Amino acid sequence: MNANARELAAHFDIEKLTAEFYADPYPVYRALREHEPVKRMPNGSWFLTRYDDLVSAYKNTRLFSSDKKKEFLPKYGASLLYEHHTTSLVFNDPPAHTRVRRLIMGALSPRAIAEMEPYLIALVDRLLDDLAAKGDVDLIDDFASAIPIEVIGNLLDVPREERDPLRDWSLAILGALEPVISAEAFARGNIAVKDFLGYLEVLVARRRARPGNPDRDVLTRLIQGEESGERLTEKELLHNCIFLLNAGHETTTNLIGNGLVALSRHPEQKQRLIEHPELIKTAVEEILRYESSNQLGNRMTTEQVELGGVTLPAGTSLTLCIGAANRDPRQFPDPENFDVGRTPNRHLAFATGAHQCAGMALARLEGAIAISRFLARLPGYAPNGEPVRGGRARFRGFLKVPCTVA
């Protein structure tokens, strides 16, 4: 096993991933953590797998930059994908990052999120009624993906009849963030950004004419800005609306889908959660740790820095492997074990530091309500065919999970 692990680590290349890796990346992550935790890739970037190294990179925004202009230009050229990914919140450093984040967080206050709970419960119960009536269902299409698209659609007050294209746009844009993309994926991503921008221009014009309540309506808040006079440019506004819809949709879909599949594969933990529904909060944290919706992050060094005993020059591209760090035995006892009562559980699924996920409280609430009410209503659910993975390294989730709930 040890020789095999050494070989896995030695031959790992982020640009040449195998079908086995997409199905289950964790043996590779374990091998890298044990044998080459700071590993140089053939393309000159470095791949980090240890928890402490990721925390160091996340917490020092001065030494480890999130600005992607230099990294993304060779990949995307002067395209709409380049414009989008270099304008959105997550791929910027302070002060631009701070300005946009403050505006978004103002509309995601604890009070605003608490007030969403009754609506969320009603939405989940309505979806569960539909599932129970059908019997044979798809957990992603019929349940997991339907929840965040409604929630984010409501936050931006997108009319319900206009929400149909949002999921396909999101999948196309996020799919273009994979380490290597085909010409087809690149074209699809650019078309999605173009169509999304075109739609948002109309939506923003309507909202400017008829503003909503900025305490509830994120789009109105972003348009109006801060009382201090802080405003987003039109480009920043449109691209951060795309970012909000994408980030809040895909990762929460994965949280719910990954959670229900993990519970079905660990029947003793599923039964434990059914018998002790008060464990739902720790269960959601464990799902986030065990199968992180977002598996990879990226940073670039701004000056020479030492990480994990390796000296990295300024301008070095780093991939932060969240999926590996969340199973680091130095941080998590028995990390390969799925334990719905695990505590403490300081996972990095939402990152940490200045770039910690702005929507994490909302994602946690969606996950807790969706999974707890699903188990209470349909405890005997069972896979009814092989689940289909999304075929992506960065965002780990399922495209299809056929299931019987009757």
C-alpha cells in the first residue's frame, strides 16, 4: 500500500486526471498528504494537501493573493469568462473584495436569514409532497437543485417564470473553472456569461425603476450601495450577481445531494440521525467535511514564502486542496470515517479568513432543513441505479441520483 501510495503521489498531475480520480479522489489526496504535501505540478504550479498549509494561505491575503488576472489570462484570453471570473468577489483581493463582500453581507444578516426559515420549510415540504407522489425520483433534479435556485432567485427577486435557464448557465460557467477545459466547455461558458449578462441588464433596469426592500432584496442593496456612498460599477454589479447565483446554487445543491447519498451509504449513521434529529447541525458539518462541495481553491504568492518546508518564489500559482485538508488526520481523528456527531469539526469547506464563504449561514440552513425534513418524511429512501457524478474535480457533486422513496 505504501509503495502504491508513493506511486500515486509521484504521478499525480492536476492536468491529467483519471476516471478513477473523478470517482474517488481521496486515495490520491491521502497519498499526496503523506508523501508530497507540497507538490510541484508539471505546469509549474504547486498542489497543497495539508490542513495547516491551507489555513496559512487562507489567512494571509497579503502573501497569498486571490486576484486571478495573471493566472486566468492565458487560460481564457480576453473573453467574457475572463471578465467574469476576474470581476467577481471570490477572485479579488482587498480592498475590492472587502467592498463587494460588505454590500452582500448586509443583505445576508442573521435576521434576514432567520426570516427565510418558514419559506424554506414550506418549499422543502412542497418538494417532498411531489417526491412522495412520484415514488421513483431523481434526488438532484427533483430535490437538491430545486432548493437553492429558489432561495437565490428569491434573494435577487428573479421572477419565478424567468428562473429556468439559471441552472444551465451556472453549470456552464463553473464547469469552465476546471483545471483543464475543452474548446467546447470554453465556448459554452462564454455563451452562458453572455446570456446571463443580457438577462441581468434587463433585471437591473427593472429594479432601478422599481426598487425592492434593501434589507431583503440583495439586488436592490447592491444597486443602491452603502449609505456612505460606496457603489459598485455596472460591470461589478452584473458579474457579482452571476457569482451569487452560481456560488449559492451549485455548492448547496452538492451539499444536499452529497449528504443524502453519504447517509444512504452509511446506514448506521442515517439511522442515528433519524433517531436523533437534534444532530442535524453536526451532521451538516460532517457532510461538508467528508464530501466538500468545493474541493479546490487557488492562490498566487506575492513574494517569496516558505510553506510546508518548501520555498516558493513570488508569482507561484497554488492549488489549495480542500478535499484533502478536510481529511487530514492531524486535524480530524479517524478522518475517513463518516460521523454525523463529529465535534469539533473545523473543516475548510467554506474556506477561512477574509474569503470565508459569505453565504455559509444560508447554505447551512438550507442543508439542515432539506436533509432533516427529507429523513423525517422519507426515511426508507434507497438508490435505484448508479448515481452519476458531475465529472469535475473542483466542484464535487452528482448530476443524477436515481432513487426510490415509496
